[in-house]
Amino acid sequence: MTIYFGIIYGVTIIAVLAIIILSKYIFKQEKGNPKMQEISNAIKEGAMAFLKRQYKTIALIAIIVLIIITGANYFANLSKGSSDATSIAWHTGVAFVMGALCSAISGYIGMYMTVNCNVRTAEGARKGLNKALQIAFRGGAITGLAVTTLSLFGVSTLFLLFGGASGNDTLIKEAPSLIVGFGFGASLVALFAQLGGGIYTKAADVGADLVGKVEAGIPEDDPRNPAVIADLVGDNVGDCAGRGADLFESTAAENVGAMILGVALYPIFGVKGILFPLVARALGIIASIVGIAFVKVKNEDEDPMKELNKGYGITTILVLIFLIFNVRYMLTGTLPDGSEVNTWMLYGCAVTGIVLGYAFVLLTNYYTSVNNRPVKEIAKSCETGPATNIITGISMGMESTALPVLFISIAIFTSYKLGNAALGNIPNAGLYGTAIATMGMLSTCAFILAMDTFGPITDNAGGIAEMSGASEEVRLVTDRLDACGNTTKALTKGYAVGSAALATFLLFSAYLDQVKSILGKPLESWYSIDIGKPEVFIAGFIGVMLVFLFSSTAIRAVGRAAQYIIVEVRRQFKEIPGIMEGKAKPDYARCVDIVTKGALKEMVLPGILVITTPVLVGVLLGKEAAGGFLMISTIAGVVMALFLNNAGGAWDNAKKYIELGSFGGKKSEAHKASVVGDTVGDPFKDTAGPSLHVLIKLISTITLVFVALFS
Amino acid sequence: MTIYFGIIYGVTIIAVLAIIILSKYIFKQEKGNPKMQEISNAIKEGAMAFLKRQYKTIALIAIIVLIIITGANYFANLSKGSSDATSIAWHTGVAFVMGALCSAISGYIGMYMTVNCNVRTAEGARKGLNKALQIAFRGGAITGLAVTTLSLFGVSTLFLLFGGASGNDTLIKEAPSLIVGFGFGASLVALFAQLGGGIYTKAADVGADLVGKVEAGIPEDDPRNPAVIADLVGDNVGDCAGRGADLFESTAAENVGAMILGVALYPIFGVKGILFPLVARALGIIASIVGIAFVKVKNEDEDPMKELNKGYGITTILVLIFLIFNVRYMLTGTLPDGSEVNTWMLYGCAVTGIVLGYAFVLLTNYYTSVNNRPVKEIAKSCETGPATNIITGISMGMESTALPVLFISIAIFTSYKLGNAALGNIPNAGLYGTAIATMGMLSTCAFILAMDTFGPITDNAGGIAEMSGASEEVRLVTDRLDACGNTTKALTKGYAVGSAALATFLLFSAYLDQVKSILGKPLESWYSIDIGKPEVFIAGFIGVMLVFLFSSTAIRAVGRAAQYIIVEVRRQFKEIPGIMEGKAKPDYARCVDIVTKGALKEMVLPGILVITTPVLVGVLLGKEAAGGFLMISTIAGVVMALFLNNAGGAWDNAKKYIELGSFGGKKSEAHKASVVGDTVGDPFKDTAGPSLHVLIKLISTITLVFVALFS
């Protein structure tokens, strides 16, 4: 066991060193001229102010939830005559607080890096593409590494503290269940971070565009638009803070789920089966660090996307190699029939997961990039007006769910069968196979997150260059990086939803294990969720409905929050004289303030909806129904997220495709129609879609935490 | 038994008499001036030509399917060593042909009545509102009665022929399973009728509007538009032929499902439990005839909707009374513990179903009528352009799924628990409770169908009045009826999806019973569909995906078919001189011809998708997975259909609300934005949504028919 913790904490130290080196690199870069710094400072201030207020709101909700879960766990276990009631309650509570704190820190780091890298990237663009790329990507890399390392460190340390280091079999086996609170805390914060950030970014975007571009006729990112800083702040709070928290909780929740499954296979693997997911994560971080080091463009005409893909490829290959050792050394053991575990087959599970991750990135690319049929067809439909654009986009988005679902199905099926074959069909063997696949898929997570955070940094850099009146040459560099950042943002969303889908099955099994242990059944027994029972069927119905209702409230929240800013921008245009001639400065801060308040207000309702529904279903309809709810809402959530993300991404790029000169180019009727699609797609792909990723995992962790309450 | 068949065939004769009396009334009405007759004849010709060609295509597909099902059933049963292989195969084949034929006849009757009533309604409008209402509604009533009576007659007769009259217990108990082919044949035809009709109607509508209204700037239903006849034909083939076949198969499939469940309770109820659904249907027809007789407006200013609601209310009250006797006389018996069946509780199940039907109509009305918040909010969002209109409409449509799902859940739960309580918790008791609820809900079906067919008749009458240059006064009457028809069309869609949802659980139980009988297990045993198994989970994933993919192909098909007609209308405007001045007549027939071909071509792909997927899932993943697929795709299908129908209906009425003078009225920017929403909503509510109702039931009947093939 010592060696594994050696690897885990060794990697943690290496990652921290890498973060320090990268940070030193970033902070020694120049921050550009005073005008650029002024803009950058405004963004920084706005973003930090939002985060501060958002965290206050979340903290309030988290404290209420904390009281409820510790109290509920205490009394539920007490009433069942469990002697551990106090212990379970405080462990869960502590883990919850840790999870929530780490998630919040992840979001903070993501945001802090972006607001410091954006202006440096803009300045770096003067020195050429490679410099700008280095700054933006290394800034993203810091976030990626910090978030994944924090997740690894948090889960590992809690495991050690909660009995993992005791050397006592019973305590070791109990420890993973006590950490579920960590996943729940993380997902609770992630949900609100993603929701609040998603609402903020799109409300500011829609508001700035509608009054600025459409009504006043000034270009995007024009400094005369009072909402322009709010818009740039939005990119940070949505894509960085939101996605950082999202992927933090992905890695955390899925680690905990896999560890709980490891307990079920304790007779075969011992503690190694529980530690396997943590070591896999640690090795993935090393692979990502190497991949990150390889990203650089050699000549200035090169496509930066190519370099990012190269880095991703290197990371993937390294992970494929590392996991051979990981699986073959850790997952050995003797089966009940006396034969040995077939570790190559288990490695096959890991490969399945890694391949699925890659496939999701490719599929997302197919459906959302300007080079392929879907986006071109949507762009063509703009010629006959906004209605046909919307119809084509919606139908294309719905179509885009098919292949990913087939791939997920094949991956689950393959890894399940391989797991069973490797472990001689003992109970939970197949499930552990899917757990290994999930670990495989998530092992490249640090690199993916680096690519993701790269997006808003380049987006901001472009905005700063535009607003500070940089030269055409510099703008060309930032534009190229920005286009590349849009692609990475879309791809990482595909990856996030894919990993959520694969992880479902894992988290579901963890739930079943918890149910068994509460019912006093052995972990080797089979607990079935029979959809033929009316309670389970009804729960499934409500689960699908929740996905629709949640998407509805998230989308609507954007519209509502946008209204606030529209009114304010109109007011400023009317009341501040000389604003349109560029003589008077608009009141940026007030816009930031208004959209902050609006977004925070609007995030509460959908958030509460997600937290209360699973608990109500479990309490009213029972444990089995809660299991059905969990599974079916996840299925629907994944499919809906694919639809929303891909439709939104495709509309966005259909507009870009027309702006590049097709079907009449900018200012044509087709372009006007394409703007409508883009606006509709914004809350789809940046608010509702990503929030659904979190919703899926939150439902899993919430049912895990509250299971003691269910009838 | 004789008395029950006496009731069934007696009601059949009464219904036929009522149909003859109503037809005589219709055909003695005047057909208007030559111009009106000319238009009406053009519609009639186009509609009949479409139906003829559509039926040819469907016949071809049906013959292929017939060969496959008889062959597959024969060999599957043979390979299992069943001595009945030949018998099962030919019974299923005969039932399939009967079902397909009856469904086709239902569609034909619906269409025939509409094309004959439309011009008479337009002429009747000269004599006042009541006359026009009488003609239109009685025309609809003929369709409603014909379709439900045909379904009752078909199922009853097949049951008699297939062993129901043998007096032999074993043969009687086998008979219901042999009729499943009837439901499958009916749903197969219904799917293509609804898809083909739905694609036709919206392609013609979109095509006519885009070139006529938007490009050429001529009003709707203007005789100069070459696509105007195709548009009017579309109302018939989509709403009459399509919905007629849809509700025919609803009643057929659900009767068969309930009868199979009746077999499981044979020890308690004997043959009465199997015949109960048929007698309930017969009594519902009587109640509907009385309700229909009560529809008339007394003074010319009255709202016709009020009268229709009165008729519906009377039908509902009569059904509530009739079912007391039906339940209390037929569902008596002695339970294994010696106590008597509690028939009042079973009556409670029936009441639950009837109330659910009413609730669905009210909820649909809330979300789609101009008098309530949702439509008003969507209309308001048009002020900020098409993008906000689309966003609000989509989010409202998603929201509108919540309450119906809650109501379905409560209804299933209540009727299940009541069934269990009434029958002392014996196996299948709860399921029989939900079956009784479904019968309750569907007992008002004939009246609902009359209201539904009323819609296209009034729509057509309005078109004929417009095109023939009728006076302002006449137009006012037809406009009022048309508005009322739009409401009834929306409400009946809500009813259709509600009944599909409730019926799912019933059809699912029928599937489980079939599985048990194939596995040689007693019907009293419990066969569980465990969603924790990877095959079942994957099947569920594919099921939800199928709903999205099917909606996508259905929506896209409309766009594609519309392209054909757009090209043709543009060509005629260019090549036929004097067409815009009204001097030359456009070539209506060619437009009808082109959209016919286009719609039939485009309906094949989505149709094949729905037929093959469940069979593939069953063959590859097994019986349990097929059960999971069936349940979860149904849940998703119901929620998606609610979303599509309600969003489409709300956009339509938001446009109407603006046209009535709000937010700037006609020709305002808000109105333009509202037209975009209306266009997007058209394929939602008239193609994809209604086709999903059929899809849900088709998946049930297809798995029932092919279950012998599943591994």
C-alpha cells in the first residue's frame, strides 16, 4: 500500500512543481500597454466580484444542505439501530465540506489563471503565434493540472484519514462509502458554478449583442458597448470556473464510485482494487504533463489546433502505456475457482475507455466543425431564413445523439463482458470492468481541461486586442487562436458528456452497493431495479421529465437575466451623452453588477429542482424507484446534453461558415438568419447542456448520500 | 358470454345506423356554387390520389412485413419444438392483414368524410353558425364513430373466430395472444399514414407560405398560389387520415393488451375479464353518440367551443355512469382467500382513467390557448425578435411536460394500488387496475375523434370560402369555426399522447405475459426487467436515442419535401404568364403530385428505423433488454411528444395572439418573429409529435409480435 500512496503523493508533488514552473513562466510575461491593462483589470475585477458573490450564495446553500445531510444521516441511521450513526454523519459532513471547498478552489484557480493570462496572451500575440499559444495554453494547463491534482489529493487523503491507513480490513472497506460526501459536495458546488456561470455568460452575451450589435449597430467587443466587459467576464465565469468545477467533480465522483466497487472485489484484489482508480488518475496526470510540454508551433503559419491534437495524442499514447503496468501490477489476484485474474482482459477495459474518449472528441468534431456536412447543411438552410435554420439545427442536433449513444453502448457492453471474462463471472466483475473503462477515459482529463481553459483565455485575449485597438497583424493572431479555442471548447464538452455517460453505470453500481449494505445484504448478492414495478416506472417517467424541466428553467433563466442587462444598456445609451461617439466612457461596472445579481438570482430555482427531486422520489417511492430514477434520468440527461451541445455548437459554426464568405457572407440575409440560430444555440450549449453534465452526476451523488433516508 | 357479444354487436349495429343517419344528413346539404365545387373537387381529387398512392406504398411494406412475421414466427416456434408453429404463424398473419386493412379503411373514411363535408360546411356558413357547425361536427362524428366501431368489431370478431366461441378454456385463453397481429397491422399502417400525411401537410404548408406569403407577398389561401390546393389537401391527409389511423390503432392495441391481461386473471373473472374491455368500448360508443347529438349552438353569437365542451362533458358523465354497471356486473369473482372482489375499487380505477383524460385536455389547453400565460409570454418575447421567440417557445414546451407527467404518474400509481387492493394483491392485480384505467380513458374516444376531425373540415371550409371569394359575413362564420377547430386539434393531440402514456404500462405487461408463456413460466410468476443489467441499460439508452433520431428524421423530412414544392411554385410563378394578375390559372395538380411523391419518399426512412430498431435490440440483446427498450423509449417518446406538440401549438397561437392586435399586430416586427416560431412549430406539432404517439404503440406491438425471435 505504501508504494501506491508513494506514487499518488509523488505525482501530487510533481504536479505542484509543474504548476509552479508554468506559473513563473506566465507571470514573467509582459502585461501590455496601459490601455490593455486597464481592460484586463476591469475583467479581473468583474470576474472576481462575481465569484465572490456567487460563492457566498453557494456557501449559504451548502450550509443548509450540510445541516440536512448530517442530520438526516444521523437520525436515519439511528432509527435503524445503527451504532455508527454519529460516525457516519460526521464523516459524511466533513467529506462534504472538503468536497465543496476543493470544488470552489478549483473554480477559483481556473478563473484566476484566465484573468491573468488573457492580457499576457494578447501582448504575446505581438511576438507571434507561438508565443501567444504558449501563454494561453500553459495558462490552461495550470488549471487542468491544479483541478485534477486537487481531486486526487482530496480523495486520497480522505481515504487515508477515514480508515484507509488503519490496516484494519473492516475499516478500509468502510472508508470509500464515507467519502461519498466529498463527491456530493463537489457536485453541489459544480452545479451552481456551472449554472450561475452559464447563465451569466449567455445573459451578458445575448444582452450585449441584442442592444449593441442589433439595435445600435456597433461591432462585437466594441468599447462603446456598456456590456462589453460583462461579456468578457462571462467567458471566464462560464467556461473556466464552471467547467473547472464540473470536471473536478467528474474525477472526484467517479473515483469514489470506482473505489466503492473496489470494496466489492476486496476478496480478490485486496486494497489494491480500491487504490487502483487513484493510481490510474496519478499516472494520467504525469502523461498529461508530458503532453502539455510538447505543445508548440514551429512556424507561424501552422494550425495551432494541430499542435493541440498532437499533445492530446501523446498524452493518450502515454496513458495507454502507463495503464498496462497499472492494471497488470495492481489488479492481480486469485479467483474463487483457483485460476488467476486475466489482467490483459482488464487492460482491454481500460483501452475501451480511452478509445471511447477519443471517439467522442472525433464525433463532436464531425457534428460541430465547419468542415463537415452538418454545419454546411445548416448554413445552407439559412438561405431560406431563420425558420429553416432553426428546423435544420434542431433536427441535426437530435441526429447527433445517435452515434455517441451507440459508442457508449458498445463501450459499456465490451468492458462489462471483458470484466466478467477476466474475473470468471464472479459478482460485480462486469461492473468493475466498466469502472476500469471509466478510469481509462478520465486519465487524459488534465490535458482535456487544459484545452478547455485555453478557450476562454484566447477569447478574452481577442476581446482585449479588439478593445485596445491592436494592429491588424496582432488581431490576426488572436483571431486564429480564438477560432482554435472555440473548437477545443466544443470538443471538451463532448468529452465531458461522454465521461458522464460512462460513469453513470459506475455510480449506479455504487448506489446499489450502498443499498445492499443498508439492507444488510452481502455485496456479492444481486439487487435488481425492476422497471416493471409501477414505482420504478413512474420514477423513470419523472426522471426524463426532470431533464426537460431543468433544461427549460436553465434556458429561461438566461432570457430573464438578459432582460436586466438589455434594459441597463439601453438606459446608458440614452442617458450618458457622447457614449456613441466614444467621448464618454460607459459604466461597465454597473452592467457587471447587474448581470451578476441577475445570474445568481436565476440559478437558484433550477438548482433547488435538481437537489430536491431525487430526494423526494427516494423518500416517497423507495430505494428501488430511486435507482430507476437515477438510471433513466441519466440516460435522458446524456442524450439531451448531446443534443443541446451539438445543436448549439453547429449553429455557432454555421454562422462562422457564412461569415467566412459562403452563401453571401456577412451582412447577407443568410447571415442574419444564422445569427438567430447562434443566439438560440447559446443557452443550449453554454448553459443548459453543460449544466446537464453536472446534473447527471449530482443525482448520483445525492442518491448515494441520502440513501439512508429512502423508504 | 352471449349477452356480452349481444351488447358488442348490438352497439355495432346502432353505431352503423347512426353513421347512416348522419351521412344522409350530410349528403342532402347543398354543395354551393360552381366555383366552390370546383375547388372542393380539386381537393377531393388530390386527397384521394395521395391516399391511393400512399396505400400502394404501405401495402408493399406491409406485404414484406407480413412475410417476415409469418415466416419468423413459424420458424422460431418450430425450432422451439412447438407443435402449434403453423397455427400461430397463420393466426398472426391473418390478424395482421385484418388490422392493416381496418386501419386503412379508417383512414379512408376519415378522408372521404372531410372532402365531402368541407364544401357543404362552407355553403352552410351562409345560413349561419349553427348550420355550419352541425355539418362540420356531424362529418367529424361519422369518422369518430366509424373508426371506433371498426376497431371494436375487428377485435371482437377475431376473438370469436380464433377460439373465443369454442367454449374451451384453453382455446379461449390462447385467443387474445393470437390477435396481437391485429394491433401490429393497425400500428404499422398508422405509422406510415401519420408520417406520410404529417410530412405532406407541413411540406405543402411551409412551401406555400415561404414562396407565396413571404416571397410573392400574396395572402394565405390565395387562389394565385399554385400550392394552395396542395395545402388544403394536406389538412385532410395529415389530420384526418393520419389521426384516424392513429386512434384506430390506439383503441385496437389497447383492447388487445387489456384482453391479454384478462387471461392472467382468468381464474378470478373467467371470460368476463377478457371481454370487459370490449364491452367498455361498446358503452363508450353509445355515450359518444348521445354526446354528439347534444352539440348545437342556440344563438349565432355563442362560442362553438362551449358547445363542443358541453358534448364532451355529457359523454364523460354518461361513461362514468355506464362503467359503474360494466365494472360491477362483469368484474365479480371470488379471490383465492375466499373473499369477494371489491368492484367499487375497480370502478375507482376506471374513474382515474376518465379523470386523467379530462386533465390532459385541460393541461393542453392551458399551455396552448391564447388566454393563458405561456402563449402570452411567447408572444411578448417576439418583440425582441425571432431568436427570443424560439428560446421562449422551446423552454415553455419543455416546461409543459412536467404536469402531464405528474398526472400520468399519479394515475398509474393510483390505479395500480386500487387494483391490488380490490383483488387482494394477487399477481397481475395491479396491472389489471391500470388496464381498467386505460379503458376508462379511452371510452370517450369516439367523441374526441369527432372533435379532432372537425378541425380539418372547418379549416378546409375556411379555405374554400376564401378562395371562392365568399362574403365577409360568411368568412366570419368560417373563421370562428376554424379557430375553434384549431383548439380541438390541439386538445385531441393531448388526449392521444395521454392515452398512449397510460397504455404503455398495459402493453408492457402484455409483453411480459408473452415472454412468460414462451419461457413456459406460469402467468402468475413475476418476470423482472432489471435495468442494472448492462443489456437492459444499453437498450434503454438506445431507446431514448431512437426517440431523438426519429424526431430528427421526421422533422428533416418535412424540410426536404418542402424543397420540392418551393422549386415548383417558383417555377410556375416564373413560367406561367399572368398568374400573379389572376389571369392564368396555376397548375395545382402538379404541385399536389410533387408533394405526394416527396412525402411518400421521405416517410420511408423514419418508418424503417422504427420497425427495425426494436427487432434488432431484441435479437441482439435478448428479451429482457427488449422489455427495457420498450419501457424507456416509451417514457422518452411521451415526454418528447408532449414537448413537440405543446411547443408547436403555443407558437401557432402566439402568432394568432399577435394577429389579434397585441404587440403591434399584423405586419409588425413582432409578427414577423412570431411567423418564424410558427414555421418551426409546424413539423413539431403536425409531423414529429403525432408520429411519436404511433411510434410508442408500434414499438409495443412489434415486440409483442416478434418476441418469439428474441434470444
